[in-house]
Amino acid sequence: MLDNPEEAAVEARAFLHAQIELARCEPEELPESVTQLSGWVQGRSEAVGLAYREYLNARKNGAARRYFTNKSHALAFLKGAAPTKLADGAWLYGTLSRWENPDFHPLIKTYLEELGDGVPDKNHVTLYRRLLAAHGCEHWEGLSDPHFVQGAIQFALAYNAQDFLPEIIGYNLGYEQLPLHLLITSYELNELGIDPYYFTLHVTVDNAGSGHAHKAVQALRNLMAQSSDPAAFYRRVLDGYRLNELGASTTSIIAGFDLEAELVEIFTAKAVVGKNMHSDYCRVAGRSINDWLAEPAQIPAFMAAMEGAGWIKRGEDAENSRFWRLIQGERAEMFGVFSTYEQQVLRDWIQSSRDDSTAARTGRVLSHRARQRTLDTLNQHAERGAYPERGLIRRRRTGAESAGDAELRQLEQKVADAAGKPEAMAMLARLMSPAVHHTAIGLMATRMYSQLLDA
């Protein structure tokens, strides 16, 4: 970790140059001329639409899910994609200072929309953080290095816009194309009862007609026309575009999931604390639990021993397993030991069997949207007095909230007192950095910046 900003900037530039060299090994997808881009984007979008229609037809005819074998698989994907999704839009941060040039506005507008224009329920990072928290998937820091490559590229571009503008434009062009996996992911997450809104939002904003994909082409045309060497500029755009191919991708994260391996990893992590926490009378296959947990290499054998001793009944409802009842249910002795995500992995592993196909099972579950409609109906009944009001948390002003309100009022005053629009825009841009934009002060700064940009 570098504490010196100048050293960090040097490291970031060196990192980007190294990644660009790696990316040059990737195939070129873009057309040779920028004049062909609009048609290329439109054709790609139509091809994705046709492929998605084929996918939907196959599902209607009984085909299994293409990506997610079960809910654990989907949640593992959410965790695996977190380092990239929590940097969403960061690569465009450096364009904020160029607001006086209208040709930068398509890029700036894209960044503002990634930030939800300052609305918490639309800010992409806020949405993804909530999605992770809703399913106990917040702890993703231990992922392998390839999972962090894309996020690192985005942050490095964010703070080096002056030196890497063509690459930023190319990266943006690639990132904002609508991929088939985004449509399928959204469909299957909803099917598994997981809110797909973060993903469906990207389906709508990245459209080729008027969305981010369209703005990406518009910005490229305008800014390349200002270059003293348009051909060299476009070659650097190609470099930036290919940066999207590095590191872990959506499809590689999905393909890399193994249910049993994931559960072994969870048990191994629990063993660090739990290996000395069990009484000697608690034994499986003649050995104490502490003994089983003493060595990480024994975890697979321990799981097999629990299955052999009847503590876990594979292929049946999880509730039929004695071990499951230890972590869930009335007076569960191990309540709270496993997170929501970890419980889902355990449940899916128990309910699967060794004879299960690797293809996704298509058993009916209540989709997220169906559950939401049910909740909306219940809420409507509650509002009419059909149900008693129970367990509601009322909002009250606290000291922390009052301090936050004061900070927001101070920002308003500072902007009002600014010597001019350039000073105000620079002040707001600092609060819209990838590290801050999803906070209360960052969201307000985004709203104010957006208003001043259009003033």
C-alpha cells in the first residue's frame, strides 16, 4: 500500500502500460475505421438480441439454466464479480475536470449515470453493495488476484485521464457494449429469487440507441477529431478496448464454481476458530470434532464422515439433516456460526446428491419479482389496516444524522460561496471520486455537479 500519492500515480501508470502490453495479445474486434462503429455497435446489439431470444425459447422448451446450477452458484458469482462491480464507472472519473469542453459531455454524462445522478437507489456501487449485503456476500476480499484485475484497471484509469484519454475512451466503448451474459444473468438471478435490478439497469442504460453504448461512440468521434494524429489516437483506443478482456470475467467466474470445493473452503475457514470450541463428547466416526478440525486437509473426510454417520442426508431437504438443525431452527446450538451465503452453500450441497448432473436443475422456485409482488400486496393490506403494524423501525433523527445534515449544508454553502463555476465544479468533482461518490456527501455533490453542468 503506497501512502505517497505521487508514488501511487507512478505505480498506476506502470501498471496500465503493463496491462496494455498484455491486452495486445487479445484479438481485435473493433472495425478498422471509426466511421463503421455505429453500424458495428448496432449489428452486435442485434446479434445479442437474437441469441437471447434463442435462449428464452430453449428455456420455454425445458432447457436447464445455462449459468447457475443453484442459488449458491449465483451468489458465488455476485461475490466473485464484486471487485469489478464496486468500481463501476470509475474509469471515467478523470473526465469530470473537462466539463467546459462539450465533447466530453457524453463521457461525463455516462459517469453521472453510473453514479445514479446522485440518487442512492440508482447509484451502481450502492446498489451492488446492498445486493451483496442482502445475501451475506460482503466478504470477498480473499478472492484470487485475477478477480481484482478489472477493478485495478478502472481505478488506474480514473486517476490518469490526462495520460490515457484514448485508452479510457476505448475501455469505455468496450465496457458499455451489451453482452449476452448480462441478459442471461439477469434472467437466471430473478429465477433463483435474487433481485436482478443492478443487472437489468445495465441492460437499459447500455443500449445502442441512446444509452451508454451510443454515448461511447459519440465521444470517440468528437474527441478523435480533435487529435493531431487521429490514426494513432484510434490505435490507442483499440488498446483500451482490449483491456476489457483481462482478468476474471463474468463467464470465467461462473465456470469456476464448484459447490463442494466452496463448502470445503467455508468449513476450513470455520475450523480456524472452531477447532478448540467443541466438547469431547461430541464425536463423529469415533473422533472428536476438535480432532477433525485440527488439520485443514481433513475437512473433506470430515464431511464424508458426517454423511456416513447420518448427520447429513444428501439428496434430501436440508431440514432432515441433524447438522443443519444445529445451525438453523429453534434452540440451534450453532446459530450465527454460518452467514446467509454460507448457509445457502451448505443447503444446496446437502440437497444435491453425488448423482446430480452438472446441468442446472430447473425446479420451480418463486422468482424475485413474484416474491416482490407478494410483498407489495401484503404492504398494501397493511396500509389499509388489514394487518397489525408490527416490528416497524421508525426513522428518528440521531446525532450522527444531524452531523451528516450539517455536512451537507456546509457543502451547499461552500458551493454558493465559490468564486465561480470552475471552482465550484472542481470542489464537487473531488467528492465524486470512486472512493466517495456513494456516500451521502458524494451523492449530494453528484446532484449539484449534474445541475451545474446543465446550467
